[in-house]
Amino acid sequence: MTEQAILEIRNLNKSFGHTFANQNVSLSLKKGEIRGFAGENGSGKSTLSSMICGIQQPDSGEMLLNGKQYVPKSPQQANEAGVAMVVQELGIVGTLPVYMNMFLGKMEPFIKGGLVQLKQMEREAGKQLEKWGFSNIPLTCSAQQLSIEQRKIIELVRALSGNPQLLVLDEITQALSHDNRQKLYGIMKEFVAAGNTIFMITHDIDEMIVLSDYITVLRDGQVVDTVECTADFTADELKKLMIGREINAQYYCRSAESRYRDDVVLKVEDLEVAGKLSHISFDLHAGEILGVCGLSDAGIHTLGKALFRMEEHTLGRVTAKGEEIRKSADIVRTKGAFLSKDRDDDGLMLSANIRENIFLPSAKSKAGPLGFISPKQVSELARNASEKFEIKSSGLGHIVKRLSGGNKQKVNLSRWLIRDLDYIILDCPTRGVDIGVKAYIYSVMNRAKESGMAILLISDELTEAIGMSDNIMVMKNGEVVRTLNRDEGFSEEAIIEVML
């Protein structure tokens, strides 16, 4: 072990039943480096990071932190040793206010005479948010009222507030909008410049190469290689290491021109949400992919929820083929669907199995005259969807919360796309999935577009919106400020200029 090493992992193993999540994983992290960690969904990245942070314990092997034996039995023990983590799935308590979430497990400094000094805690939370450039987040509202992006920021600042020497970031960037990603990049540079270390998992290949000093690649639970991010190291080389084969880079929409039909499937007129959206109007056509982009406060995710009637105080008129949408059930009735950015809270039933999650949206249409549904029919529909969408699991009885992020999203997509849909609202459909699953989702979208389905694509990733959309609506401060057309040519620079 070199003098500079902060963490050394030796032959770490972890299995769940007969499935190996990590096999003989060995690696060493130096002080002051950003180490990228790449691999497909299910390759064992999150399992390894959870063992580093005390969430899970290895079956065998050892870890050394600053040359000393490191055996964290809980995240709190990891924090005390100087290791902090922002987990892939949301790690906050929704019913507690923001300032209390900031100090979960670290409330001792605020306890005096056996009582928790809440005002002092609130003030300190405000100082921490301001220190890292996020002072616009309200402190006293319950965390469940925040957007998924704001909740991720709370987790990030909570991790930083303990002054860790090793920070583990598991899929944080895909929850962030363009402006907050830029803030995060600045924080990361400042953090490692002080001699600390970052262990980063992200499915954004280009981002990982730009930010990392080295990248360790995991495949089927084993370390395949560790490569230095030199100027000539390419995304295609990394993808091949991750997947074990060449992957076709042309997975976006291949047409240089916008192509869709004239008939309007979804019409939105003067949509408003008090304090969030103002005078949103647009037409979504059959066979069109309409992208929606904007910065963190632009309201793009509010738009998706408002269309699905999940936002209170919504005004304006939304019609699907002439039928007015007044409640969520009307979306389903008019052959539409909505996939929220927050699939865990707004989409999937995490404690239920794959069979139940896939069948639920189709239950009403498949029920007999007396409301009876054949168990055989349920299994057949779920099996067909699972096979068609290549969901990797131990079977239809596999509990959804135990799936990787990519397979969760496949379940989420398949349960709607097995239906005969006219339109679908997709809010960040590739968040938290690897390059292979991304390519698969894009191919599904392209096939749906060709069949005439209308798609509203809300995305925090400009490359995704540019690659897939016929038209892109750019939002700012809750309003549509400009709509760009594929025929005119898209560019990140032009979109960012409008967003700002």
C-alpha cells in the first residue's frame, strides 16, 4: 500500500443467495483523486459502495482506511471514520423537515439538557446549504414536498457537512438539472483539491471520463480493469470494457429531420400551476417526440405532473383527441400514460413483485364481466412483458425494490408500453440506467414513434433531448420561452443560451 492511499480493498466478496454481487474485488484509492466506477446495471457497483459505507457487510475480504483495518457496521460508523455517501435511491425521511434530514444520525451537537435545540439545528442547516451554494432550498417544509433534485441536494450537503475524507457519490448527477450539475462539478474539484477523495458512480459516460482521474470497470461483480483517463481514452473504449462487446453508438433518432403526422393527439392550452407554471400551450402530434428542457427552477418536471393532474391548483385545458383531461384516470382512459422522474414514489410498488407491478395498469381492461381476473392471464401478460423488455431477475416473483435501477425502469416502462397507447409522458426515462439499458429504451421510443405514438420527453440531459426529439420546448421560470425544430438543427450551446 502506497503512502498516498486512503482506501484499499482486498478480495471483497458479497452474495445474495446464489447470486454473487461482488467477487474478489480488489482496488486502491489515492488521496486527492476522483475514481470513476463503471459497469452495467447489476454489475455490483452499488453493492460495493454500500459495503464501503457500512450499509452492508462483506461475506469475506478486507478493507483498509488510511492503512488501518476498516470494518464499518453502519453508515454512522463510516461517517465517524470520515466516509460519507450519497446513495442511488433516495435516503431521506419524507415526513421530517429539511433541516432535520440534514443532521439525521448526527444530532448530538444540538442536544442540551436532554432536549434537541431545533432552532440551532435549523440555523446550522441554513449555513451548510449557503456554504455549498444551495441557499434557495426551504428549511422548514417536509422533505417529501421537495423535488427529487432538491432531495438529492439535501443528501449531498448532509454528506459534505461531516467533513469527510472519502465521499461516495452513487448516481447523483442524473437527478440534477444542467445548472446544478455545474455546481456539483465545482464542489467536486474543490473537495479533491483539499486532499480528499471521491468514489463516483455515474451512467453518464462522457461525464465520468471528463471528471475522473481513473476509472475502475466492474462486470458481473468482478473488476475487469482500471484505466487512466488520458486525453486519448474514448467513450467507446469504456463502453466496450463495461459490456464486453462493441455497442452501436447510433442509438438516438437517426433522422436529421423532424418526422411526424399532422393529427394532434394531446393539446395543451394555457396550463397554469400557481407559482410554478404560467400560460403553457403546445400541441403534441402522432409520431412526434417533443422534448422539454430547462434549468432547475424552470418547471419542466412540474409540467409532467400537472398534465397528469398530480399538481394542486392547476388551471387551463388539456385534451386528448378532443376529450378533456380533468383527472389522472382520464389519461389512462384516453390511451395515455405518465412515467414520473421519481419512479420509486410515483410509479412502482417497491414491495410488490414484478408480476403485480406489470399487471396493475392493465387490471381493469383484463377483468371479466364479474371482475374476475385469471391468475394464468396475469402471469402470461407479465411473462410476455418481462421477456419483451429483457428484464433481468430471478423470476416474476422477484420483489421490485431488489432490482437494479435499470431493471426497475424496464418494469416501469413495460407495464405501460404493453398497452395500446396513443401518447406517453416520459419524465427522465433513462435516469439511473446504464448505457446498454439507455440504448434499449431509446430503441423502444423509436419503435413507438414509428408506430404513431406521441411522446412528451422531459429530460435533464441535453444530449438525450437533442438526440431523440423532433422539437424541443425550452422552459424558463415556469414558461415556454422558445421551441426549436430539428430541421433547423439542435446544439447544446443554442439550448443553454435560451435556458439562461
